[in-house]
Amino acid sequence: MTLGIDAINALGLSGSQTTASKKSSLGQEDFLKLMTTQMTHQDPTKPMENGDFLAQMAQFGTVAGIQDLQESFKNFADSISSDQALQASSLVGHYVSVQSGQGTLPAGGEIQGQLVLPGNSPNVTLKIVDAQTGETVRTLNLGNQTAGNVPFTWDGYSDGNVLAHPGSYKLEAAATIDGTNTALATQVNSKVDSVILGNGQQGVTVNLEGLGAVNFNQITQIL
């Protein structure tokens, strides 16, 4: 849109006045006022075509709509973040399940969790591997299982019936599905110690006993 000096002065938008007002955006009322002034001061020999007028109106409407949509999404995201914070804070002291390829064996304790089995299997196994040495400490034979979550518990004893030292252990699960050896995802149960509220760049996280901080969205089950 091109306005002559008369049209600008008629709107009170001369350079000094515009600077003084320090308007940072053009509102709908201002836009319509500009359009009306443009039509009033247009060259009579070259009047504005209806198509040009409609195109400018459509362009302004599109920009305004996008701005409104962005604001709506921001409000929606803030609402979700607040709701997550409330839910996460209520979990402190409770046990949850999160997807993890390792677990921490506490002194005199055990590691519990689930295997995610996508199909029926006649042979499901879970290897407990020392995270530092890579040595297989224990192999749990879980046998024939149907599709779904298969619970497991490791009591901390090795295959030689020796109590393993506390620390971090890898969990390597596998199953025979339709004749093919298939690696399985593992989920570990852990107690929620505390909650860390997020900000604009980071969501809500929870501190889990033995596993550290994980994103709230990683929780697969509340036990």
C-alpha cells in the first residue's frame, strides 16, 4: 500500500508524530483507517481495483489470525506445563516406571521392572550386565510369555549365587518372536525423590532414586 503525504498527514502519522507515539504495531482500527484514507486520496484517473482492496484486507486478516493462533498455542502450552508440574509434585515418595536400559542395585536391595514384549514368545530372557566390566552377572530365564509388559525382579545375586556389589547394571532383554531373536525395551521401577519445575526451554523433570533426573514425559506407569 502506498500513501501520499496528504494521506499520511490526514491520519496524523507524520514523522515527528509517529516517533512521539512510538507505536510498535498496526492494529485493525489503524489498518482500516489507512485503507479509507488511501481510497479518499487515490488518483481519480487510477482508482484502486476491488481485487487490490480485497487482497490487502485478506493479507492483514491472515497476519492477525496467525498472531492470535500463536498466542492461543502459548497459553495452551503454559496450561499443560502447569498441569504437569502439579501431577509431578504429587508423585514425590511414590514409585514410577520409566524406560531405561540400566538399573541401580542398592545395598541389600533389588532391581524391578518390566520387559516390553511386542508378541508372544516361548523364550524370554534378561541379562544383568556389570556396567563397568561388561561381565554378565545374571541371566534370568522368564520362559514362555504372552505379548505385553513382562515383570521381572533381580534379587542382586549372580548366577553363582554370590551377592553382587551395589551399583549400576545394564539390562539386556531378548525374546524369540516368530522364530526371530528380538531385542526388547526395558522399563525400571524407581522412587521419585523430587521434582524440578521447568521453564520456557525445559519441561518438568523428576529425580528418581538411582536413575537421576528424567523428563516427566518418560514416565510410563505410576505404581
